[in-house]
Amino acid sequence: QVQLQESGGGLVQAGGSLRLSCAAPGRAFGSYARGWFRQAPGKEREFVASISWSGDSAFYADSVKGRFAISRDNAKNTVYLQMNSLKPEDTAVYYCAAGPNMVIAAQDYGYWGQGTQVTVSS
């Protein structure tokens, strides 16, 4: 059973923007921290951003700080990742996750989506 569903990925030129969404049909994650991770071909899955259950606290990987913004709408049970000034090195499959705490360790998130591809051309 799919717990989380990402959408919004695609192909964009360097310098462009994309907005990813992560919905949670059939299950409420309002009390969970939410995170975004990404995995490029041949690389380990890496942390991108995380947001608290209330949405009043967030933190980012250094590589995306100042370019990406995570937000959430608990009424819609959805979390977003606004990605601006995209670079070719941002190319990866992006995954959303939910867990009890706002942490960077992937193993601490118990719920995952299947991922959405983001490709940034130079």
C-alpha cells in the first residue's frame, strides 16, 4: 500500500524551478515530521530538507540552502519542495518521507514514497 505519493518532477533547464508535492492519501501525517531525500545514479540517498509537524521549523542540506524551500499544508496532508535556481547536480530521484522526528537520517523515517525524477539540463 502506497503511503506517500510524490508528483511534480520533470525536465528543466539549469536556473529553472520546479515544485514537488507529496500527498498522503488515506492516512493522516499531521503529527509527523516530513522530509525530502534524493538519490542520483550511483550515489547514496541523501538528505535534502525536513520540516516539523507544525511547519514552524525546517532545515536543509548545505547543498540546497537558499535555493530550496520545504513547506506543508496539514489540512491537505501534503508537503511541498519548492526548488529554485536548479543545477545539473540536482538531478536525482526525489523521495518524500514521514517520521516522528525532524532528522537527517533516512532510517528514522518510517514512511516513504516511490520517488519522482528531476532532471536538470545544462
